[in-house]
Amino acid sequence: MPARFLLWVFFLSLFTVSSLAQSGQRQTPIPPPRSDINPPTTEEDATSRMASEMAKKAAKERVAALKTDTDKLLKLSVELKQYVDKSDENVLSVDVIKKADEIERLAKSVKDKMKGPN
């Protein structure tokens, strides 16, 4: 009987020590998976994401082209103003007409770009 009692005490102390050791360890929670890292689950998702990125890129390129064209339009308008200021009421320079035509074409291009790809 004393051997059994000692065996029970041994197992009980072993159980107590192991439970104390486990309670001393901190368990860190597992963070939820990040959706921005995971690859698309279906081909449709990948296609729509690619289309969205292409649309954003096209929009940025369109805005950059608009800025360039409007800068050019401003420059041409200033040049036209200078040509008109140099001419008088009896003489209209060929350069003035060419400048006005160039401004008209560029203004139409800017207008079309502002409407977008539709």
C-alpha cells in the first residue's frame, strides 16, 4: 500500500508540475489571414483585378497626356496672341491662321481625352 500511495503522489506531483509549466507559457493568438496577400481564388478574380489595374494605369496616362496637351495649348495661345498683337487691321499673317488651326486641333484632342475612353 505505501508503494501505491507513493506512486499516486508521484503521478499527482508530475501532473501538477506539467500543468504549472504549461500555464506559464504564453500562447499568442494566430492572426487572421491577410486578404491583400492571398492570391485570387478564382480566375475571374484575377481577371477583374488585372482589368482594374489596367484601367487605373490608363487613367493616369490619360491625365498625364491631358496635362502635357494643356501646357502645349497654353503655349500656342500665347504665341497666337503675340502674332495677333504684331499684325494690324489690314494684314493677317499666315502664321496666325496656322496657329489658330493647330490650337483648334489640340483643343479638340483635349476635349476628347477629357471625355474618357467611352
